[in-house]
Amino acid sequence: MKKFKLVNEYIFSFLGAKEANNGLTIIETEKRHNCMPSYGMIHMFYIVKFYDGSIIASVPLNTSEKVKQFLCENFNKYDIDDDLFISPLKELAKEEAKLLFNKELKGYWNSFIFACDAETIAKPNSNITTVKITDNSFECYGDVNFPEHCIPNGIVYSVIENNKIVSLAHAHKTGEYQDIVADIGVDTSKDFRKKGYARECVNSVARHVIERGGESVYICSPNNTASIQTALSAGYKPYGKVLIFTIEAD
């Protein structure tokens, strides 16, 4: 399986890990006590399973032995998006949220991870023009949300029709490897979908970083088939899965 060195380092930085060993690695880290940039919440349990079979479970400092034992006993039995893994871990997460933070568990979500670099990124579609956005001079069309947090220092590319942004992609400003790893977000108006616009915006943001020696990561819901197709068509390769349990930040 192809490895993406910078994407790995980027993901490890969030997890508080230095590398992914074979099998399961449990990391107790202060990072799990802190609010995540751009999310406004604490990612209490942050579990990543790479498709090479390695798993990193990043948990708060002083996490109970019950949680660690569950992870050790079940990471090989079930996938991390299997309800037989998620449901009992959710109950343990509720206990840990009360014990460590005196808070209620907010919820959980799982995602797919895709990655690309100079070797895998797809060629741009010459029939679609994307524009690099550096300020607020363009108005968004209808249901498109402008990524204010990416102006002026982020990376935003869009498709413009009738002087309005109808599709855009941007690199999240996460504070972690943000100049060499593009963590992609994308938004296309429902009136302009199935035209290849999202694919070209994603491709443009990724290429912006890749041409400067970087790599790109794309994370989306496993239920979002359109987003998955966008990633694949832009040259991203399936790379892993994420399971996150969250609580509210103070």
C-alpha cells in the first residue's frame, strides 16, 4: 500500500503520535483534553485505522484501564465503523466524559480518509476554469458557504458563474502542517452539481500545495457517496477510517 509521508505526519500530529506501529497503538495525550481548532469541541477519543492495518487510538491522560482493555481486546475482532465496536465503546466514552471532564458525551462520528500527492493527483479538466480566491470580492451563490476562516491566508479555489461563486474548495487552517498538507473542505450549490465543479476545485487546492512539495488529505462521511466520488475522481486514494467521540469544550 502506498504511504503518504506528510499526510501521516499531519494525522499523527492531531493524535499526539510519532508513528503508527503494526497493530494497535494507544496514545495517552493532553491533546485529547484541548479544543480542536475549527471544530469548537474536544475530540476525546480519536481513533484512526489506516488501510495498512495499523490503528492509533488517541485518548486523554489518565484514561481508565477498562477503555484500554476494550481497545486491545476488540481492535482485531471488529472494524472501527462496526456497531459491535462503536456501541460498547460509546458507553465507555460516556463514563470517561463524566470521570475525566465532568461532562456529557456530545456524540461521535466516523469518516473515510483519502490522500493524494504528485504521483496520484488527477490531471485538471481543461474545460473547467477555477479561480484562486484571496478576498471577499466575489459573492456566493445561494446555498454556498464562504470559508471566512481561510481569508486572507488560506487556500481557496472556486468556479465562478455570473460573477458568483457556485462551487469552492479550501484547505482548513488547522495550525498543523497547514502549509504543506491541504486538508480539503468543499461546497457546491445544489443547482450546480454533477458538472465536475467540485472535482476541479478540490484538484486545484490540492495541486496548489502539491506543486510546493506537499500532499493533500480529504476526509468525508462514509454515507456521502458524492463526496467520495469527488475525492476518487480528483486522484485521491483510500487511506483509512476515523472514529471520533466528542465532548463540548468549555
